[in-house]
Amino acid sequence: MALKLPARQTFTARSGNVYSYIFIPPTSQSTTLLFLHGFPSTLTDWVHQIQHFSSEGYGVIALDLLGYGESSKPTDVHAYRLKSMGDEVIELLDHLNLKTIVGIGHDFGATLLSRMAAYHPSRWEALVFLAVGPPKLGTPFDVDMINTMTKQFLGYEMLGYIPWLADFTTQEILEKNAETAMSLVFCRDREEWETWFHPLGKMEEKHISRHLVQMMGIKACVGGIVCGKIISSPQTNKALKTFTSHNSFSSSSHQNPNNPPLNSSKCFHPGPLNSKPSS
């Protein structure tokens, strides 16, 4: 049976940007969880978490980030700076009278969460990073460097799709072939990613000639369900070796030595969250 989300609400930031979000106040627990989605997704990625944690008495807030879903899509690129986007999420928390929360970010949402934690350190009871760790503060996002490194370790560029997606001529192609494009982004076969999505130039080469069966692989993982064989153990180990061997992908200038490491299974467990990490 399909899960249903609560009714959406809207919030207008001081900039005029409008955010679509859902909010469920806490009941038996005192903690509220903030969910920040990744690329290319919306708050609907979190439907399973929203249902689970709200049923356990936690407060839940999830929003379509700027440029996604039903939230505003400004054309000024400066609107998408991490600080300004993070500040507007904090505005929403203030609007809801949420002083401290648990922040949970996936993919791009994890990067945004890391910057929000740096600029607003007093707002967090805990931080959870999914898929990627918090980038080291002051480290530029160097797509060419990442592609060179992952090509060396994995045999293909992990972010090879970004240069093509960032091209101004790509939008029209994607809009005309949206279903095909999404079937590649969330395809059933992991090897299709490695062949046609990740490597540099491959998405452009096959952007409309392959319509793959969708499994919603990333969404399935984030949603807490497993649909088939997403990634084999050897591939998993190979990918983990690549990213854990480079501190720039996993380091955090704010990590507390008294708390478990960010890749530990003890980072966050459903249950009472009465104690706050020391500053």
C-alpha cells in the first residue's frame, strides 16, 4: 500500500523565496527531526522516515529545497549559495519555534547540513550524514579533481554527468526526455549507472536512446526498502575504499572526539535523545 504524506504547507523567507514543506509536531518525544533531501529529489524521498518517526512520537519536518519540487526556483545563481539556502531553512525553523533539532541530510542535503551546522552551531542535538560525509570547511567543490580521482580508483568518473547537466543547452533535452532521463538516474541495474550515467560524456552520448526500467534505487535505499540487488559486495568495497582513503570526503573540523565517528552505526538510533553532544 502506498504511503501518504501529510498536507504540505508553504513558508516565505525574507528573500521572497517560497518553500513547500511538511511539519508534524512531536508528541511523546521532545525531539524534532529535520530531513534534507539530495539531488535530484524532493521531500517525498523521506516518506518512510516521516511515517516511522512520527509514529514513534518524534517531530518531523521535511522540505523541498530551493530549486526543487514545489519550492521556488530562482534564476539567480547566487540564490543557491549554501549559506543563503541554509539561512532560509533556519528561518523556517524559527517560524516553527524549533530551537534545537536533529539534522539529517542525504547527498546534497548532507553538504547543506554541514554548512548549516557551521553557521548555526547552537541549533543541533545531533547531525546525521547519509551517502556522503560533511565536506571539510573551506574546501572547494572540484568536480575535475573528483572525477580524476574516482577514474583512477573505480575505472570511471563518479561525477562525469555534472559537466553535461551544467551545460545551458541540456535543460531542453532533459525536459523533452524527462522520463528517459529519470529512468537512468534511478535505474534498476547498477551497471547502467557505471556505463551510461557516471562516466564523463556518456550521459550526453546516450541521453535519449536508452529507456531503462526504473527501480528507484537511491530512493529505495533512502526510503528504507530494498528492491532487488542494487550494488554487489565487491563494488561496495571498491567504492568505500576510494572514499575512505581520502580525508577530504570524510573529515569534519567540528567532529567531537567524545562522540562516535560519522561513519559509525552509533551515529543515530531511533529512541530517546535526551542527551546533547558536548560542544
